[in-house]
Amino acid sequence: MSDPCRAKRVASSEATNDETGTAGQSNRRQNNRRDDVLAAAARLIARQGYDGTSMRDIAAETGMLPGSLYYHFVSKEELFVAVHAEAVASINRAVDAAIATQSEPWARLEAAVAAHLAALVETTDTVAIVSPNFPDGSAALNARLIAERDAYERKFAGLVEALDLPECVDKGLFRLMLLGATNWTPVWYRPGGRHGPAEIAGAFLDMLRSRCAV
């Protein structure tokens, strides 16, 4: 004998599963679309600059209507913040993975520099997005970007702080000099040249170690 209550429960469960599955597929499509927008924005901003790139440009790059872009981001400023955050997060992940394999302080710093440098020279979009040339005319936007970069640089501050350096060495200047040299490398770096990111990082640290190690 059939159980009408059980039949209703089964039907309700199946309907719920169908709705959940449809919602999940929709969320995945939205996330994929958002990723497409971020990638397109990074390419265009890297090529044309923040001020030279419009939301209409980004929409055209992704094959979307301009109005549809605002479904994902309410303004170009918010979109750029998301692009910048993803670029910094990507470098962060690479650095964290690199230093996780090392325990000695100098080796950890060298691994971090190598990972940071590789992220810069292997993806030209990343260099443009995280460059110190902030967009014009937006103090609030620049403050958000600076805060994000400062948070990332604190990782290197901790790595430098762990070094056994002579008291005469200013660790803050040490960090700024090292990051300055590393961030300038993409200007002269040529893929396929004599030195790759790991070799360059090793050379930088060898020179500093020979001058600063106790």
C-alpha cells in the first residue's frame, strides 16, 4: 500500500534538490563571469592604465552589455580594488608557499623574494596592477590600495626582523631597499636571459648577506 505522506516528502525533497542544483549552477556561472571580468579588467588596465580604461571598455572585452557589468561591480573603483586585491592575493599565496618549505631566516627571505619576483616578471598584468603608480584623482581609492600593499609588505618586515643583523643595520631601510630592487627588476628583466627569478633573488640576498651578516 502506498504512503501518500512519503510520496509528498520525496517529491518535496526532489524539488528542493532541483532548486539547489539550479542555484548552485547559477552561482558557479556568476563566479565564472566575475572571474572573466577581473581578468579582462586586469588586461585592459595593464595596457591602457586605470584612467584610460572605462567600464564600457571592460564590458566590450568580456562580451557583456555595459549595464550587466554593474551587476558584479557598482563602480570602476570597486572593480579595480577587486583586481588589485586578487593580484596581491596571488603574490601572497606564492610567497606563503615558498617560505613554508624553509626554516632558516635568510633562506626564508630568499624564497620570499624569489616568489615575489617570479610573480612580477612572469605576468605583465600583475606588474601594472601592483605598480606604485596610483590612479589619479582618487584619494580614497589610493588609501585602500596603499593599505593593502602595506599589509602585504608586513610579511617581509617579519622576515627581515627574523634575521640576525648587526645593530647598526636599519631593518626598515634594509626591507625597503630589497623590495625596491626587486620591484624594479621587471624594468630590465628579459625572459630567457642569463638569470631567472630564483638566481636574481639569490644574488640580491648574497650581496646583502655579505655586507650585513654578523
